[in-house]
Amino acid sequence: MLESILRSIGEVIPGVLCYHDLDQRIRFFNDAYASLYLRLAGHLPQPGEVTADLLHDPDLRTEVGQHRRRAAAGEPVTAEYTLRFGEAAEIWEVHYRPVRDDHGQVIGILAWGQDVTVQKQEREFLQRLEVILAQMQDAVVVTEAWPIDADEGGPRILYVNEAFEHMTGYTRAEVIGQTPRILQGPRTQREELDRLRAALEQWQPVRVELVNYRKDGQEFLVDISISPVRDPTGRVVCWVAIQRDVTREKAMVAILQDTLAERQVLLQEVHHRVKNNFQTIISLLELQAAHLEQPCFDLHDIASRIRAMALIHEQLYQQSDFSHVLLDELCVSLAAHMQQVLPAASVRVEVRPGYVSLPLDRAVPVALIVHELLLNAFKHGVAAGAQHIAVQFRRAADAVTIEVIDDGQHHPPGLPAQLEGSRRFGLQMVRLLARQLHGRVDFAPEPGRFCAALTFPLGPDGAPAGTPPGYG
């Protein structure tokens, strides 16, 4: 009768099953037990065999014997063993239960067990994971994979970490089994919720920013990243949400944006006032020049040089970036100014785009040098029959060159040497400013063409010092 019952149980039990008498001799076993026995002993079990003898590890053999003796004494025992098969190891959980006769006397031991290696590893992994999650500053929420529809209650919360409790004021016991919608309220953004739901319906990860509510009703802004967790078959089994409270960060960003806006207004006003001050100086110089019959120096040229610096501040006043000056735009303004104040309106001026930007401290000397080169082209080039003046930019690996070219016929022999040795104020200033830039100015006269070129080094990153992204 007992053997018939055990046989029926052995066919359905998930794992090994055997029955021992009080002498630890095997009396019954199922197929799973026979398979395990064969792996351990190298042969199939035989009725009456003392199975503890097949264990090669003496400590394990002693432990198994102790557990069986306790069960023989009437005590239920659950034990965990590590069985080694060569270099591999398996963890087995075994339950020993005493079997009694009609008089209550123990007549044998029923043992059943199963390989729990994977479950053990998973439990250990989950324990380590929970320790890690407990240390995280961001809230972690694990929910069911479905239902997603709010009409069906939505996915229920399976797990939250300690950071979630601190962030929301809810305890773990209060939210397990609830839906994350308990955190939503009157100002939770409908459009963000719709976007979240659309992603979940497609089983896709999503990131949203929501107004949520703590247990006490206080609003807070949370950045949420939600990802699906899939089983080996690819089926989504749950959702994991990482939530970060960004209320303070957003407030700080708003303050910084307001401060930046105030700074930009202030800088814009500074550049506007500097430009106006330059304009006042220019007006005074031009007024003084009009009253001098024979001035000792050309006040109009001085006024024009000051205007070159004023144009920089005018450009900065008109743009949102106050740290850099676009050189080709500055050259366009300089050329337009020259055509207005000099009798050379018929000359065609072309500024070819170069996309070079400079910080203010380098833009000023460059602007003054380009001003002098343009002034030379307008004065002497036009006098030599020039009909076209061009400004162009050339880039090399470690330098940028700005060329001012006219098509006048002013190239007597020895002109470069004359220019190099000239003591004219304009040329002396050009050489001084070029040295300040660690650069040089070269003159190259050819038949029907005169080129004056400023070359100065690029910054350490391979772009002109201060070149912003997009202009490198």
C-alpha cells in the first residue's frame, strides 16, 4: 500500500523522491532520484543500499547522516546541500519527514528535494539588487506589465525602494498593490500622461516629466524614465521606473535663466553706451577737424579708426552672444562705412564669407588692422584705378589669413620694401597690432592686383581663439 502511494506521488512530484527505513537503507525511489544517484555514484541505486555511503565528501556524508537520524527520531528537517560534479556545483534543497505506523511509531524517512541552484542565485542577486536599490538617491518603482488602461485600474506597484518613501511620504506597505496614479493630481500634465500611455501600449521605454503629489498634498516635479523588463521569450513581465525629484533643479534653472537674461540686458546696455561714447568722440573729432585749416594730423582718419571699434560694440549690441564677434559681418560693416565717408562709391566691394569669430580682446586689434588695409585700398587702390575690392579669409591648420585685395595698378618696383620701411602712422599701427596678435602683415603687389594680408595663429583647439561651435 505504501509503495503504491509513493509511486503515485513520485510520478508527479517536481524533483527527487525516496523512502528510507530507519537503517538509512533505500526502499523506494522515483526516476528523478535514480538519475541523480547515477550521476553521484556512477550506477543506479539498489534496494537496501545505504545511500549516504555514495557521498565522496566526508563532511557532507556526516551532515546527511545527522539529518536522517533527526528525522528518524521524529523531527521534520529541511536541509540545503552543495553537490559537486567535477568542476560544476549544484545546490539542492531536501526535506526529510518521518513516516509513522498506525501506532505513531516512526518506521521510515520520506525524503524529497530539488535543484534550487538557479533560484538560489536569483535570490542572492535580488538581495544584492535590493541593497543597491536601497542606497539609490532616485526612487525606483516596479509595476506589473499590465493592465495599462486606467479603466482597468492600471498596473499595480510590486516594489518601491526607500528613496520612493522619502520622496513621496508614502510607506512601502501603503503603495504595494496600488497604481502609480495615486501620485497624480490636478496639475499633472495630461499631454505627458498621454505620451507615457502611448509608449506603454507599444511596450516601449519612455521618459516624461510630471507634476506629482506627495502624501501630504505637496506638489513636486519628477523626471521619470520607464523601461520594460522582458523574460527570455521577449515577453514584458514588468515595468521599472526610475524617478528623480527635479523640483529644486528646475527652480535653480529658472533663477539662472532670469539672472542670465538680466546679465544679457546689462551687457547689451554696456555695449550700447560704449558705442554711443565712441560716436560722441567721433563727432567731436570731426567737428574739430572742420574748424582746423591745417591740422597737424588727419582727424578724419582717427575718427574712422574709432568708428571701427564702435562697429564691434554695435554688432555685439545687436546679437545675443556678447562674447564673440563674427569677423565677416564686421568686415561688411567696415567696408560699408568706407564707401559712405570716402569718395569711392563706384567701387564694388565684396566680402566673401569666412565664418570666423573672435573674442572681443582679439576682435579689436583685428578690426583696426582690417580698417587700415581697407582704408589703404580705398585711398591708394582707387587712385590707381581699382574698380573692385575684395575681403576674403583663408584657413590653415594653425592660422587664419584675412586678405584685402584691390585691382589697382600701383605696383612700382620695390613697393613691398617701401611699405615695410614706411613710418606712416597707419602702417606703424598695423605692425604693432599684428605683433600683439602674434601675427604678421604681408604685402604682395602684382600686375593688376594688390594684396595686403593679415595672418595670425589659431587657438589651441585648432580654431581661432574663441571660435564657438559651428564656426570651427
